[in-house]
Amino acid sequence: MLKKKYYMLKYVPMKIILKIFIIFFIAANAHAFVADEIEITKITDMNLRHEKGLYHIDVVLGVKNLSTKDIQLKNCRFDLFFALKDSENIRIGTSEKTEVILKGKPRSGLKSSEQSLDLSTLIGADIRKLHLAIISSDEMNALLTNPEPKLSIRILGDFDAGIKSDLGWTYQKGLKIDWLIQSYIPRKIMIGTYKKIEAAAEDKEDGKEVTATPSSTEIIEKKTDKLTICFENGQNSLSESHKKLIRDWIKTLESDSDNRVLHIEGHTNSDGHPKNKVFSEKRAKLVRDYLFTFPHIARRFASEKVRIIGYGDEKPVAIDKSREADYKNRRVEIFLNTN
């Protein structure tokens, strides 16, 4: 019986034996193969979607399969994060992509062509947590003001990997991988996605749909180089709308603003109060303190590059005695100048 088995084995073609060996070798080394042969080259697009009450971020990646074999990832779970150097990563969500096929190049020696991988990532019904994490991050705030933002995304993957050979697909289950993608991303994509996140977060305030437009009683003037915000009588704190206006203004700062001086000027109405200059300076300092909660602003405009002054009622913009005129005069003006 043993001799018969040996006799049959002797005549198994060497080609088949080699193929079987290759199958077992690929299966045993699938993790290293996938890690070495899949190259994520760049982030090509990013967009926020709202569908059936849920928010999604579509992250589109440029991917290359460096091998000559097709690679299939099945039963996928990809968790996506904004990767940060100096603090905890910001979780975006879990991708809804459950299967990926990456075509191998036709033969060795040829360059691999770039393929598109769209990871539609589920955030959930409430986007405020993601928005808060972004605005609380120094690195993310710096990216939003950078003319050439370099975004880092971390992907934790869990999947079954299949590699195609002449004998068909060979699978290895339960592989895990940690990809870190660092890629320059067009500023308009970065800012456009953030603005959608910001607007969606505001629309979810207290679980109700609310307008994302600040109240007309709190905006007088907003320009690229100058921001004017107004205060109610006796108001000695910044409202959420004030803060939003300041954050939006920060995003408009040009890269050459490092060479300019930040001016913050406080004003009051003309009610003749002896402490009007004190009141106006206090409001100017409120604005300064909020601006400097953003570390990149604090670094850019050191103390010698900030001018704070309270003019009191010396420079009114409206001279009639109406309530509206008083409101317009109770203001803080923020702008950049060369001195």
C-alpha cells in the first residue's frame, strides 16, 4: 500500500507541486504580501454627505498594486482617523466598503497604474463630536489656514486577503493592517469639507434644525482683511456667533500675514460714561484672548505684533441717537496692518 502511494507521488508533475507550494507560501505570507504590494499614493478627494439622516465622509484614495497578481480584500472593516502628531487621533468613522479588488500589473517590469479607492465612511447622525474635535485641535486649525495643507489619515484595516494565482484565489483570513497616508490635498477640498462639517454641526444644535447664518443683530461688517463685531448694551462676553465669525475670519488670513501687525480696537456708544475707554478695551481683550486660544495664531502674532486699544466713544460709525446707532458703535474691529 505504501509502495503504491509512493509510485503515484513520483509521477505528480513538478509544475503542479510548484503551484501547490506557491499557494501555501502565499497564504502563509499574505500579510507581508499585502503590506508590501499595496501602495496608497495620495488623497484625491474628500466630501461630506448627508443621506437618510446619517452623515458620511467619502475619502477617495489613489492606490497602486505593485505586484502582477490581483489582490482581493473581503469582509473588510476600515476605521479612518485624522492622524495627529501631538495629540490623540480624531476618529472619522468606519468605512462601509466591504470588498476591494486591486488589479495587478500585466507583467513585471511595467509600472503599476493608479487605481481609485473610495472609502465611504459612516460618521452617524450627530456630527458635532467630529466638529468639536477638529476645532479643538491645534494641528487641524493650522491645516485649515495652510495654503498647501498636508493631511494625514490613518486607516486601521481588518479583512480577509485573497491573492490570485494560476490555480485561482488563495485566501488568508483575519489580517490586520495599519496604514498611514500623508498627502497634500487641494486647499479647496480641505476647506470645502470643513465648511460642510461646520454647517452640519450648527444645524444639529440641540437636535433641531437651526439656521447656520449668524443673527443680523450680531454682524455689521465682515471683509477679508477686517472683521467688525458688535455688542449688546452691557455685554461683556463673546457669543457663539461672535466666535464663529472670528474662526471664519482666521481662515481668510493670507500666508504673508506673518509680516503684518494684528490690530484689535474697541469702541463704545456715546452715552458719556466715564469708563467707556475701559469697557472698550476690555472687549478688545476678550477678542484677543479668544484669538490666542488658537496656537498657530498665538505663534504668528507674538505680543509685539498685536496692538490693542480702547477708543471709547471717540470714533463713532453712526452719529444719530437711535438704538441701532448705539449698537453699531458698540463694536470691536479686527484687522491687519503693516505697523
